[in-house]
Amino acid sequence: MNDTGLLPEGFHDRLPPAADGLRRFEGAVLGVAHGHGYEQVDPPLAEFEAGLVGRLKGTAATDAVRFVDPVSQRTLAIRPDITAQVARIAATRMGHHPRPVRLSYAGPVLKLRASELSPRRALRQIGAELIGLDNVAAAIEIVTVAVESLRAAGVTGISIDFTLPDLVATLAGDPPGPQHDALIAALDGKDAGRVAAIDPAYLPLVEAAGPFAAALARLRATDAAGRLASRLDAIEAVVATLPADIGVTLDPTERHGFEYQSWLGFSLFARGVLGEVGRGGSYTVCHADGQEEAAVGFSLYADALLDSGLGAKDRRRLFLPIGTSPATAARLRGEGWVTVAALVEGDTPRAQLCTHVWGGDAAQPVA
């Protein structure tokens, strides 16, 4: 066996102290969510494909790794996103629960393919979902919990980019025109030339992107018919509740990563971290009997934050020489020390990566 320790492309081990940083990050996020009434669920890593596909309106779980279960002979899918599983739980096992139901979660997800900007396929997702409502009050609560969670975990320089995922579909009406797909592609690519060639009426949507107040004003100025007034009022109400130090932008046509979001979407960013650290918005949960249920939530991805150094904490480990009493060790742990006991003669503080050594009556720094 050629045991090199190599893992498949897109997979990684998380070693000490980074794994401890993940534990602290998840604890901070889930603690804030719990304080707002979000109870934790823990769905399995894989489940029947049929239970995931189509659970969220507008998505088909195409990014899932699939395989045949040797026991049931049915196709299973490894979750690429936990939101669909939480939606399944809310619609089935907790279908009797009074609405809205507030649920939080944390766990690994696996993407079928990685992207150039995000080469990892195995990720850690933490989040919260409010199922049964997607009104302004629900959106405000979700955005508030997301911001408070990041702050509790030590994230600084937070900014939010809001979008209106179904804006173009709303403006296009039903049924959409023959150039709808081409228009969507041009807007996705921020290709002003193509947008102008297809339908110049949509060009102001591309030009509206930018700092929130100015972008919102430009959108309102283009909405002579007032078809967007209610949703622009709603997103303005959400932003008005944010702390003054949160940077806010608006990109009304951004749809990448918001395939199943409805009237509201948002991406979370942090100073010094490459790419998004989270994403959220409103969406629709599909029930087996055809009923649909509004929901809103957010997901955070810990990997980018941990790669940037978040969660790093100076090790503070206390070496306990042989003969240290268990009662003393317990007392020191109660005082906040991480104690590492010598188990054989000749063991040393340096070998155990300890910063301090117990001298019998006090902790001494390792020289």
C-alpha cells in the first residue's frame, strides 16, 4: 500500500488547532441561533435522492453526489446543501409544528464539482431556517441572526450584498417573452451591450448595482409603473435595521447561487476573507401533496473564515507532571486550563506542545 496521506481533489483534513477553531466557530453561531429560538436538527449525510430533489422550488439538487444503496437498491444522494434537508424535516417530521418553525444546523456537505474560485468539494455548513413565513419581519430576524452570529464568532468588517433574485421574472410577466432566457444570461453576465440589444428597458437594472442607498434610488426612479414598490420598500425596511457599521450594497440582478431564492437574497462578506462567507434569502418549500410554504434562512461556510485565520487561538496548555493529583487537575480545568498529563517518565512539556508546566503550587511558563 502506498500510504501517502493524499486525499481526492477538493477534500481536506482539518488538523489542530484549526479543528478547534471550527468547534468554537460553530458553537458561537449555534449559540446565537439558539438564543433567538432556533432549535438544532441533525439530518444524515445521505438520504434518498427523491427526498431532496424538488424539495426547494426552483432547484433539482443537480450538484449532489449519487450512488445506489446496496441495502434498499434505491438511489441515495449525499447532501450538497443542508437547507433542503431542513425543509424536508419541517414539511414531514415537523409538519404538525406550529408555524413558523425555527431550526438551526451544522454539518458537512459535499459538492459534485468544485469551481475555480472555490476548489473545495467538502465544506462545512452552519445556518438557520425560519419556515412558514417570508415577510419583512421574518427577513429582518434572519439577517439579524446572521450578523449577530458572525460577530459572536469574532468576524469583523461584515458587509452584505442584497439582491432580488426573481426581479427579472417579475418584470417579464407571465408568460415571459421569447428573449427571456437570453436576457437572463446577459443580466447574469452584467453585459450591458447585450442587454441593450435585447431590451433596453432592462439596462437600468445593470446600472443600478452599487452602494445600497444610491442603487435603491436608481431602481425607484426606473419603476414608473410602481411594480417594484412593495419589494423595494421591504428590502429598505430590512436594511434599516442593520447596525451602522455594516457595509450594504445592492445588486438587483445577481442570481448566481440564488437559484431557489424568491424575492430576497443576500451574500455575506468579511474583511480579509476571499469570497462569500455566507448566503441567505427567502425561498419556497414544496410539500409532497403539492402545497407550498414560504421560508427564509441563511447558511454560513466556515472554511473560508477558518482559512483566513478566524478561530485561531493561542494554545494555552498546562503540562501536569506524573504525581499531580486528579483533584488538582480537575480544579485547574475548572479555572480554564487545558491540562495535559504526563503518562510516562521522561515526557516533557515541549513534547506535548504545552505552554506552561505545573510546579506544584502555580503554573510556570515553559522556558
